[in-house]
Amino acid sequence: MCAGCWWKLPGTIAAPTGPQWHCGARDQAPAAARARAHADNQRLHARWVDLNLRRKRAVIANVAVARELAGWCWSLAVLPD
């Protein structure tokens, strides 16, 4: 999870995107889960930006966001159907 945060740093190569990288799982998720994922993605990005604006070291910011992401994944896994 921490490795994914490094794609956001200026001067790094962008993460691969496009139809060849899209497995279709996103389209199969329920609408509520997709909406929750999108909202949390934006929240985590805002958190990462805030930590960087406060001049936290990149390693600290990335691990903090990765820990929050791990907690979010756990909360989604235990969500009742």
C-alpha cells in the first residue's frame, strides 16, 4: 500500500492507466460501494496533500495514508452484505 503513494510525488512516472489495466471489478461493485470508495479516495488524497503542505517527510505522509487505507479496506471487508 505504501508503494502506491509514491506515484503521487512530483517528478515520478505516472501509474499505468487505460483499458488494459482495468479488470472490470469496479463495474461489478455495488453502487454504494463505488460511491464510498470514490469519496474515501478523495479524502485520502486530501489527507496526503495536507501532510505534504505541512512539510511532513514523504515517507511519513505515505505510511500515514497507507495505514488509513488499510483501515478502510478492513471496514469494507466486514461490512454486512
